[in-house]
Amino acid sequence: SKKKIFKNYFDIEKKKILLKKNSTIIDEDIYIPGGYTVIINSGQKINLIDSAFIFSDSAWIVDGKSKKILIGGNKNKFGRGLVIKNANIISTCNNVEFKYLSGLGKRFLYDDMSNKTYLIVTEYDDEKINNYIQIKKKYDPIKYLFSDDYSYFGALNFYNTVIKIKNSSFLKISSEDALNVISSEFRISNTTFSEINSDAIDIDFGNGEINDLTFNTIGNDGIDFSGSNVNLNNIKFDMTGDKGVSVGEESNINLNNMEAKNLFIGIASKDGSITNVKNINFDNVKIPFASYQKKKSYNFGYLKVDGNIKIKNYIVNGIRDANSSLIINKLNLQKLTKNIITIIYKKKIDYLF
């Protein structure tokens, strides 16, 4: 049975699932049924290659308490990643490195010329930072049995569960999100994200805490919230292609202590979201603050910033549309910005003047 493939790599001991080998290569999709706990011990390694993906209905305890645990692909053979879903036990990741993963989206390519379907495998190209190429390869369809039933776009995904991530790192990830948390409770702390192709963290309908995170060389947003309630403390950003923190779809966010340099937008609050921020230190953030409505089905944005505010080397300190609120040190930003969506999403800086 295809749902027993995981037994090629794992042993079952009572209600625990354990790796057979300390270093395990997985080159096919596997499914782990519910009702168990997957235990990955200090120093162990899951080498997920050739666009393989793990689907798990059981919680994972990944604890590198004495030696780092590695979960990821190879430089020239990225794995796709992992989803943990519907587990009623808390999953934990401590001292784990996630690397060379590319998410589940767009895994196959149909070629009209040859009338064949190819597997897309991501490679990392060292010629420049955060540089990925997709290679099409022949493949054995029997190894990718679960592909078409699911759409998880993160390298590491959590759906309808509870998670704690600490002392970990996400490096060289080429997926829509490095970490995607959906309809889950979470706590993420002391973790770094570096060379992420698109968004680093995407929280959809989540509740939780984020503390002491560092982001470096992020292609799109650092953290993207939708419909979520989250408290954040001590967040640092250097080089994101778009926003540091993007808050949308009626989220309620409290953020204390954010440092950022070399961003397009520091913090954006939109579409019925309420974002309260204290203590900011920005350098070369082109537009530190933005509050607006993007989707007509939602209300307007609200962003309040106070405490110790240091911003330098910016174009304008903030932008808002006619009905959104942007309050900086108790002063409501009076100036309205026309064409705000074009400025933000097409980076048309000239429209500011």
C-alpha cells in the first residue's frame, strides 16, 4: 500500500515513529498516518531530495538538544518539504536547520513538444545570492503518489495543529513561503531566515507569539499575516525585497522592538487589520509605514506607531489612503497618498511626488 511507504524509512515503537537510520535519504513522497508522534533525535538528518514531500497527520518532536538536526535537500536536488496537519499533540522543533527546500507548488511540467510530463527539481546557483534554477527531469510516477491532492506552498507547513519552533534556521529556501502556519496555534522564537526566495513566514488564521527572529536576504515579505492574532517582540530585518511585516485580512498584531535596514516598506497594515507598534529603528527603509485598503471586501487599515522611533534614509515616513489610519507618535498622518496600490505593489516611487 502506498500509505505504508513510510515504513521503509521509519520504525514504529508503540505510538512513536523513529528513523531507522541516523542519516536517511528520502527520494519519494511519504505519508505518515495520524495517532503517532514522530521523534527525530539530536544529530539525525533527513535528506529529502528529488522534489520529495512528507505528509504527516502525526505530530513531530524534532529536538536537537545536544546536536543540530538537519532536514532538507541537496544543493542540486532540492526536496519539497513537510506538512504536519490535524495533529492534536504539540509539534516542536528545537535546534533544527531547514535547507534546500522548494515547497509543493508547480512540481510537474507538461511538455507539448515531447508529449511528456517532467518533474521539476530546484538547484541552488552560487553565482549570486538567493539564486535558484529549476531543472526538468524524467521521473518515476510511483514515487509521487500524493502530489495532486494537496496544495501546501511552504517548505515547512503546519495546518490545524499546535507548534513550537525555537533555536532553528531556514536557509536557501525556494518556495512561496519558507514557513507557512495555517489555522494553528504557534510560538516561534530565536530563529533565523536567510536567502529565502519569496516570503519567509506566512501566517494564515493563526494565533501565537513570535520572539527574537532575524531575517536576511528575503525575496518578498519577511512576515505576512492574514486573519491572525499575534504578539511579536525583537524582530530584525536586513534586505527584504518588499515588506518587513505585512498585516492583512482583519489581523490583530502587536509588535514591540523592530530593527530593519534595506527594505522597501517597513510595516504595512491593510484590509481591516489593527496593528500596534512600539519602538522602531529603521535605516534605508524607503517607506517605513503604510496603511491602506487593498481588497474591497475588507475594511480599511489601522497602524499606530509610538515609543522610541528612529528612522533615517527614507523617502517618506508613511503613506495612507483616504479612509485608513496611520498614527505616528500620537499624530495622525494628514497627507493622503493617491495611487497607493500602484506605489506599493509595482514599486512606482515616482507616484509619491
